[in-house]
Amino acid sequence: MELLFNLLPVIFLLIDNGASGVDTYEVSVKEKDSVIFHTGVKTNQQEVIKWYIYDTRIAQITGDLSKICTDVQCNEGTERFRDRLKLDHQTGSLTIMNISNTDSGLYELKIISSTSTTDKIFNVTVTDVPAAELYEKKEGESVTLHSGVIRKPNDSMLWYFNEILITEITGDQRKICTDVQCDERFRDRLKLDHQTGSLTITNTRTTDDGLYKLQITFNNSSFSITTVKRVNVTVTDSGLSSSVPDSGLSSGVAAGIVVAVLLVAAVTAGVIYYRCRRYHPVPLNENNSG
Ligand SMILES: *[C@@H]1O[C@H](CO)[C@@H](O)[C@H](O)[C@H]1NC(C)=O
Ligand SMILES: *[C@@H]1O[C@H](CO)[C@@H](O)[C@H](O)[C@H]1NC(C)=O
Ligand SMILES: *[C@@H]1O[C@H](CO)[C@@H](O)[C@H](O)[C@H]1NC(C)=O
Ligand SMILES: *[C@@H]1O[C@H](CO)[C@@H](O)[C@H](O)[C@H]1NC(C)=O
Ligand SMILES: *[C@@H]1O[C@H](CO)[C@@H](O)[C@H](O)[C@H]1NC(C)=O
Ligand SMILES: *[C@@H]1O[C@H](CO)[C@@H](O)[C@H](O)[C@H]1NC(C)=O
């Protein structure tokens, strides 16, 4: 029995090599992201689930659940992933946390049952983390922090300001400022775009200055990716300009603003830049665009 059990994978491997048309999924992630590859099964303890990167086995579950291993145990000390791998004991889904740029490659999933074998490949490409986007505003202005994506129903989006959770979209739930710390700071000044998850802060204050993080989880039946986008907001005292109407800016100040706008454009995805131009042909006042 034990022998048969050990032979099965070999037999199915041989069959499998003859067949073409393995499902391949392109997975594009950034450094520090985490990713979950879904198996789509709920183990009834009959399957053997194996994960490989190229030909190295990095994780496996066998039917009796007594043989679960990830990385270190599977590979006798190669420790490529250290503590960054997690295997879901129920589904065999594999999580890789804190992706590094050396994690690019072909991850192969084999699900072997007594009647069939399934083979999937996740082709992982890792790109660099882009620099934080920079928005510079004067006190009292509004600022819209663009997510740069269109949300799908299964995606979740969480905005943090200096590590405080300020807004959350999950499923069809939308929450803005649910705790005291957030409420004291932003009371009634946050608006969330349902479709994109973009965040508008109205009537900005200098205390809004700081690092905003958008944690997005893209999720479908094949895999899910959790990624963080960083946005750096600086709000300057309005003292300088409060008496100067927009049309009467000195050429020096105007030139400074043009430089700032160019800077923002340079670090912002083309789509966002396009949106800004489209909605604000003269992008001096970025009022809430919804
Ligand atoms: C992620 O990995 C990098 C090295 O690649 C390490 O410096 C950093 O501390 C890790 N972050 C977390 C949250 O584990
Ligand atoms: C994996 O993705 C890379 C980069 O996108 C591509 O060059 C390569 O052909 C892909 N490999 C497979 C097996 O799909
Ligand atoms: C899952 O999403 C990725 C991109 O986010 C897409 O390329 C892939 O086709 C999707 N898979 C399914 C089964 O919807
Ligand atoms: C969203 O998730 C549900 C289950 O959680 C799944 O049935 C559905 O296929 C998913 N939709 C997409 C577009 O991936
Ligand atoms: C992703 O979607 C799958 C079904 O499509 C669901 O089972 C799983 O719980 C979701 N994961 C997250 C992190 O939302
Ligand atoms: C935010 O931008 C300001 C001005 O460019 C810079 O001094 C600061 O270091 C940045 N902070 C972060 C966290 O990127």
C-alpha cells in the first residue's frame, strides 16, 4: 500500500508529461507584496498536493496530513524562503510573504488524486517598488490620493495614515473613520470613491502631512495579491498665499507650482496624469473629483 502510494505520483507525472495545455497564470507582483496561489480544492485527504519552483519542491501536503512540509523541511536546508511560506492545511493553497526580487520564476502546482492529476503553473514576475507618490498642497485645499486602479467586487482596499486605519472597502462594505483617533484628526473631511478606492481629503490641514498607505488585495479564484501603494502628502501653511488669488500669482510662485506639478506628473502613473489633465486643464486647484 505504502509502495503504491509512493508510486502514484511517478505514474501521474509520466502521464502528465505526455499531455500538453497546462494552465499557466501570469502573476505580476512588486517586492514586499504577498501572494496566495489558490488550489481550488478542499482536501478530502485523498489528494497529494505538491508545490515546486522549477524542479525544487518547496511545499507538500499528503493525504494523511502528517506529512506537511514547507521549504526548509522539504529541501533539507536550502532555506530559500525562510519563514515566508505558508501552506493552508485545508486547501493546500500556498502563500509567499514579503516577496523578494529573487522570487521570480515558475511555480508549479501538482494535485494528485487516485483518479486524476492537475497541473498549474504560476509565472511570477517581480518588479521594484515605485517611489512614494508626492502630493503638495496648501492648507485648505483638497487633495485626491489616486488608487490608480478600478476596484473589482472581490478586491479590498484599506487606507492608512501613519499606520492608523482610516478607510476600508471590502466586498460592498465601506467604512470611513471608524475609530476615535481617526475621527479626531479627519472628522468629516474624508471622501472615498467607491469605484476606484481613491481617497479625497477636503479642507487640508498641516497636520494631514505624512505618509498614506493604500493596501490593496486583488483576489480571484486563481490567486490573490496584496500590495501597498505609498503616497506622501505635504501640506504647507497657507500664510504665503492666502491673500493672493489664483489668477494673481507672482511668476515666481507660479513657476514653483509648475515645477511641483511636473514633479507629481513624473512620479505618477500615466493614467493618473491623464485623469488630472482631463479633469483639470489648469491643474492648480485640484478640487475633489469624486
Ligand atoms: C522583508 O524582506 C526584507 C529582505 O528582503 C527584510 O529586510 C524585511 O525586514 C522583511 N520585512 C518583513 C515585514 O518581514
Ligand atoms: C513567464 O513570464 C516571462 C515574463 O513575462 C516570459 O518571458 C516567459 O515566457 C513566461 N514563461 C512561461 C512558461 O509562460
Ligand atoms: C485573475 O486575475 C488576474 C489579474 O489580476 C488575471 O490575469 C487572471 O486571468 C485572473 N484569473 C481568473 C481565473 O479570473
Ligand atoms: C469572487 O469571489 C467569489 C467567492 O468568494 C467567487 O465565486 C467569484 O468567482 C469571484 N469573482 C471573481 C471575479 O474572481
Ligand atoms: C479570495 O477569493 C476566494 C474565492 O475566489 C476566497 O475563497 C478567498 O477567501 C478570498 N481571499 C481573500 C484574501 O479575500
Ligand atoms: C515626503 O516628502 C517630503 C518632501 O519631498 C520629504 O522630505 C519626506 O522625506 C518624504 N517622506 C516620506 C516618508 O517619503
